Amino acid sequence: MGLYRSHVLICGGTGCVSSGSLEVLEALKKGLAEKGMDKEILVVSTGCHGMCEMGPIVVVYPEGTFYCRVTAADVPELIEEHLYKGRVVERLIYKGEGKASDVPHYTEIPFYKKQHRIALRNCGYINPDSIDEYIARDGYAALVKALTEMTPEAVIEEVKTSGLRGRGGGGFPTGLKWSFCARSAGDKKYVICNADEGDPGAFMDRSLLEGDPHAVVEGMLLGAYAMGANEGYIYCRAEYPLAIKRLKRTIEQATEYGLLGEHILGTDFSFELHIKEGAGAFVCGEETALMASIEGRRGMPRPRPPFPANKGLWGKPSNINNVETWANVPSIIRNGGEWYAAMGTEKSKGTKVFALTGKVNHTGLVEVPMGTTIREIVFEIGGGILNGKKFKAVQIGGPSGGCLTKDHLDIPISYESLSQVGAIMGSGGLVVMDEDNCMVDVAKFFLEFTQAESCGKCPPCREGTKKMLDILTRICAGKGKPEDLEALEYLGTMIKETSLCGLGQTAPNPVLTTLRYFRDEYEAHINEKRCPAGACTELTRFIIDADKCIGCTKCARVCPADAITGAVKQPHVIDQDKCVKCGACAEACPVKAIDRR
Amino acid sequence: MPKIKTLDDLKKIKESTMDLTGARSQGKTRIIIGMGTCGIAAGARAVMEAVMAELSRRGLKDVSVETTGCIGMCQDEPLLDVIHGGESRITYGKVGPDDVPRIIAEHVVNGRVVEDKVIGRTD
Amino acid sequence: MTTTQEEVLSKVREIVSPWKDKKGGLIPILQQAQHEFGYLPPEVVQAISDEMLIPLAEIYGVATFYAQFHLKPRGRHVVRVCRGTACHVRGSLKILEKLKETLHVTDNGTTEDLRFTLEPVACLGACGLAPVMTIDEQTFGRVRPEMLGDILGKFE
Ligand SMILES: Cc1cc2nc3c(=O)[nH]c(=O)nc-3n(C[C@H](O)[C@H](O)[C@H](O)COP(=O)(O)O)c2cc1C
Ligand code: SF4
Ligand code: SF4
Ligand code: SF4
Ligand code: FES
Ligand code: FES
Ligand code: FES
């Protein structure tokens, strides 16, 4: 193996591949070979860097130069200028708010600077298809340590000390959960990784599975050893084909090295790992439904107890954790629980990965210590609101979460602080909304989602959410009645209290929090038949400002409904009854005389 | 592929791969070669190849090799800078491939500046 | 593609054989069968039932529960439009509406010439590129309504 003076890392995650990173990879390999530089420069395909929006991402080491939106056409210049002559190609440099003149090291970019990467530490840094690179980053050292120096009880103690809590939404203390399963009698036990990632808008699990799959597998091995399980399943969404491919490779490599299979490291510990593809039902993310789905049945939740720790998969004691939870375990065992517990808040320890999306300048994956404020995430890491618009709300926790306002920006994020204000941590989806987003519409959007995904087992969830959705649809269409708000509150509270599983118990949250914090928007829809954000089409009106109109007739010509009349050089008018609110006129008007209200 | 049985097996893989991934962090010692137009004309490529050859011959780790553009001292090309540990940046001028083994042995390995070739020092 | 009864049977036998004595095979079998036949026609479901000794009702129960399974033929290309949160707030509804209009189909509908099937789906995991759509295995990010003609044109 020769020595390489420089490594060029190209993101091979789902986001960047769809922006064309595979072509960039090909062009680089070809270009370097042509110049005879392929012996001194190594090209590596990595997992997601968490900044997919700016993809394809290319990082050049040892300088740590971060290039974004690189296309195959840029490659010759990149090779000639940077790799050959050592001159940074400024045009492709990531420009945060900083000046282009000082080229920051990868880690100095504001988006990464405030982050603290533990779960994501290898994502975008190693080649996920290479077990050796994972080992070079201390991979599997925790497994060796546990199997050679630690009892299963000691492993559980360490996880308890770390204060790690479930990252799949519930936030249940992981060490405690493991101890239940460990104590449960039985010669056959299972560990399961929940990679169903149903929250629309969150993609940290995909990124982890694509970028550092060995960490998830090592975490599961540690858990299996601690709880006495010898078989495991990773239940992954079928929508993540790349993650599934990487996982298969990972299992092959670990098996070749004897890290999976019989008598691992020559001990009595054996572990077999399978991958199951999900079949597209959100409710299968719920643990009992997920197990039913692995068994080949309809994925419907069942009442607990019995808990999976006693009767889980095929009636055997089982333990299920989320992808991110598992990925944190190797670092905890390697560095000790105290090390992990030193980060975060009193009751919420360590770091959490958030998927920052919506109307912010830099969207992407953000891993920060618990206790970081929403303001820091949205404004410092995320670089503030897109197009200089005003921040309105942030939706945390996906369809089970809630919408928070600018008054909550300074809350230090933890499981407790979020539930106090009516939101939840959930999977860590963080969707930023600006003044153009209508909160009634957003609430309706989430309810549509949960309503469609309700498995139908319990009437309050099945029928209640439908009722709520009907009301919201009516309000958005300008046909709401004042008593609708109380009805929503009543139904929401009832569904929360009487549903069997977490889907129903949390489905009303987006509606209830928006009712609490944005009641005036609901009232405007109902009382004034007006959508303040101009988002609900049925309530939007297009009006021509007679003072601005120059009578060019452009709008009348594009209107599909013939709703616009007026003589040449005279102000035009829109017939509201005919208008179908397509917005074509407003776009066509050269003097911006048409207002959307 | 041999199965991993002990911590030592793991360490072996780790070390051999670290050689590979080492380039992904800035090494303790940095060697920077001027690759501007006149640098290349004066033979900087050959100097860089000599650096790479010498490093791998000696199995030196934790040294990163970087290139840089014109730094405005064209008359002294090829230029080669060494930053050893946290010390100041030493610039060597008129470096030929033959000078490379000496600079690496003295400066990079033993931390002694090769005075007769130095043309500049910056912090 | 016309397949004879025997061909169906032998394909199904091949698909179910690894699962004969194992637990939890139904979903992977249906996934494989759908991959093979494009959808789950009645004769295939019947054959699976016969081979695995699983009642038809149970198979249909499972097949209709999961969004992934289709009992009707589908277009040559499947167009998926992300209706996840990140895409919604960046305008994915407009993309969906425009596609419905151009293709003259409703949600989950198939064009008459069997060229396209349109499916709204939850998050595709590429939220950073919102709004996102996929056609078959290809992902398209930062889609704007006016780009749709070109995108669709690539698929015959
Ligand atoms: C409707 C519903 C959907 C869920 N979806 C997921 C999911 O996609 N991923 C996940 O890890 N947990 C999900 N959960 C939580 C799981 O039931 C379970 O609590 C979690 O996997 C436990 O792992 P943890 O302790 O590591 O968080 C969901 C729960 C409910 C009620
Ligand atoms: S609460 Fe809803 S999703 Fe959960 S079991 Fe009941 S009906 Fe199904
Ligand atoms: S919004 Fe559309 S339908 Fe209404 S007036 Fe303008 S162009 Fe015509
Ligand atoms: S396009 Fe604008 S300026 Fe022209 S007639 Fe219409 S409203 Fe008036
Ligand atoms: S896929 Fe490349 S940064 Fe996310
Ligand atoms: S080109 Fe080398 S110093 Fe000017
Ligand atoms: S919300 Fe559309 S890809 Fe995630």
C-alpha cells in the first residue's frame, strides 16, 4: 500500500448521489489517472456529511477544504488548480456568511463549528464500505474491551451511567431497558434495530446507516452481549435502498473478520444478524407493530404489557432500540459512561442529532449537546431564515410533535423542556417555518399524515382524527365556524387519552400546539375568512392595484379562467367568482400590480 | 481474511489503515511545496515526488504533504516549507530532489533546521 | 409480458423455496413476487397461498395493509413525489398537482398508456434537497414545476 499525499472525499450519500456525485467520482478517477496522479492522491467515497442541500460535497485533505455543488465539469479545474498546484478553487468553496478570501478548514465552517459529533463522528469521514477504515477510527475496540474485560452486567452499568436515553422518540433510559431484558428468563433473546424512520422530514437514521453502518452493528453486538441475545434484526425502510446495500456489505465484512457469527473473538458469545425490509407503513415504527411485521403479519400495535423485554419477537424476550441509540453505544463503552454523561443537561445527557430543514439557509444534519437552544441551531448553525424573511415557528418531533414560536427560541433543548411546552423530542426533526407558512395548513398537513397512517385498530384514533381533519379542511376553505376551535380541542384531548399506541396518543399534538400558540391565525381563517400567510389557496384573493396597473393586458392573456377584464392602458380587474387562484397573473405582471392576500 | 481474535489483531489492522487515513488530518509536521507556475517550471513536481518517495521509504507517519500556489518568491523556486510541530514555518529555497532526503532526515525527523538552504522564517 | 400458468407456478416455487421451513417469510415473499411480476396478480397470490399453506384472506390482509404492495398493474415508470414535511413547506403540493394535471391521473393512478404511475409518498430521506421526487431509482431534488416536462421526457 503506497503513501498518498492527499485524500479527496466525495459524498456518496443518497442526497449527493441524486445531485450527481457519482459522475464527479468517475471524472475524478479518470482525470487523476490521465495525469498520472492516481498513485499519490486517493479518492474515497463516503457517507452523508449532513449538508445534502449543498451537494455534491467534496472535501480535500490534508487541508480540509470543503467544496460544494461540484459537478463533473468542475473536475478538471479542481485537479489542475487544487490537486496539482495547490490553489484552492474559490468559486466552489462553501461560502457561509464568511468572506470568500479566507478559506476555512472543514471544521471551522459555522455549520460544523458548533456541532459536537459523536453519533455522526465517522459520517463523511470514512469510507463506509471499508471495515478497516472503521477500525482505524477505533471501531470494534469497544467490542474487544467488553468481551475481554467486562461482564455483561458491567456493560449495562456503563450504559446506565452514561444516562443515554432512547433516540427513537420516547426517550426511555437505555441502560434500564437493557436491564429488564437481561433479567428476563429465557435461552433465546433478540435485539432489534428500529430503522423504520417514519417521521417525514427526518433523515438522521438514513445518514448513519449509509455513513457509518459498522457503528450500528457494533452497538447491537454490545447490547446482545449485555443482554444475552444471540440473534438480531435490523428493520429498515424499503425507501432506503442505499442504506440496505451498505448494511449487507457491513454484515459480510464483519462476518469475514469473525466479529459476527459463532464464537466471536474466540469467546462463547455468538451473534447472528438479519436485515428486514419494511413495507411502507408508518405505524410499523412502533415497537410491537414492528415485531408483528418481522413475523410476517399486519403491523398493528398491541397493548403493553407484556413488554417486549418479556414477550417480544416470536414471544421471546426482545430489546428494541433506534439506530442513533445503537450508534452511540460503542463510544460510550470505549470512553466510559462518565465521559458521555459530562455532556448535556441534568436529565438529558449527551448529544442529539437533529434534521434541520424548511426555511433556513443551511439545512442538514446537526449534532449538538443536549441543552443547546433552538436559537443556536436555527440562527447560528442554520444561518437564519431563507431570503431574509421573518422566523415564525419551528416544528419539532415530526407528526407527534408540536409547533413552537419565537418565544421558545431560548429554551435549552431536552426531553423535559420540550414536553413542558407541548412538543416532543421525537426523532429530532426540526422544520423551520417563515411568515409564508400558514400554521393551520401545517397542522392540517400533519393530521393528514397521521390520519392516513392510523392502523385503524382503535376508534378514537381512526374516527377522531378523521373528524378533526374534516374540521381543519373546512377552516382552510373559509367555511369554519367559531365553535370549531373548541371541538378541535375536545377531540384532540380525547384522542390523546384513549388511543392504544403512540401514534394516536400524539397525533393531535400539532393541532393542539398551534391552537395554543397561533390561535389568532385560526381566528382569522374563521372570522375574517382570511389566511394571514397567504398559503391557503381557497382563501387567497388576487387583487389588482389600480394605481400601479399600467394596462398592459399581460395578465388577462395568461389567465386560464378568463377572469380578468379591462381595456388596453386602463386598470384591469379580477372577477373573484371566476378566478381559480392559479397565480399566473401575478407572475406575469411586469409592474407587480397584483397582490396576493 | 484472518479472523480477529485479540486486541492485537485489531491494533494491527488499525495501524496499517491509519497509514492510509493519516492524510485526512493535518499531520504533526507539514511539508508544503510551492506549485505556482514558475515553481512547476523550476521542477517542483520532481521535488514533490522525491518527498513522497522519501516519506514512504522511511515509513514516516503523521507528516502531511500539501501544495500551495505562488507566494511571490519566484526567483528562489522550487520552494519547500516545513512546519515542524508547533514551531515556526521554515522556507527552503532552490530545493532540488537531491536536497530532499537531507531536509527530511534533519528537519522532519530530528527537528534541526537545515540552515544553508533556509531563505525565510514566518510564525 | 404474458406469462403462462406454469411459468407463474415455477417462479413462485422458486421465490418461496428459501422460506419453506422458516418463520416470517410472507412479507419478503410478497416483496420478491412483486419485484418479479410488477404487481401481485390474483394467480400469483393464489400460488403463494397453495405453496405456503397460508390462507388467502391472511395474504390479502397483509398485502392491503402495507402501502408497498399493489394488486393492480402499474405503469412502466413509478413517479414518487415526496409529501414529507420538509418538502411540503418548500412547495411539494404544487409539484404533485402539476403532475396530476399533466398525466391526467389521480393519486396512485396509472396513465392509460401504462407509462407512469403517480404515487405521493412520505419522506424519501433527501429532505435537504426539498422538494424531492423520484422516478424509478432516480432522485430529482430542488424540483420546480417548470422542470417537470423535461424530467418526464427522459422516461419513455
Ligand atoms: C407510531 C409510532 C412510530 C414510531 N416510529 C419510530 C421510528 O420510525 N423509529 C424509531 O426508532 N422509533 C419509532 N417509534 C418508537 C418505537 O416504538 C420505540 O419506542 C423505539 O424504537 C425504541 O427505541 P429507543 O429506546 O432507542 O428510542 C415509533 C413509535 C410510534 C408510536
Ligand atoms: S392509536 Fe391509532 S395507530 Fe395506534 S393502534 Fe390505535 S388505531 Fe392503530
Ligand atoms: S389567479 Fe389565475 S385564475 Fe385568478 S385571475 Fe389570476 S390568472 Fe386568472
Ligand atoms: S399585467 Fe399588471 S400592469 Fe398589466 S394589465 Fe395586468 S395588472 Fe395591469
Ligand atoms: S448525502 Fe451528501 S451531504 Fe448528505
Ligand atoms: S510561482 Fe512560485 S513563488 Fe511565484
Ligand atoms: S421531506 Fe421530502 S425527502 Fe424528506
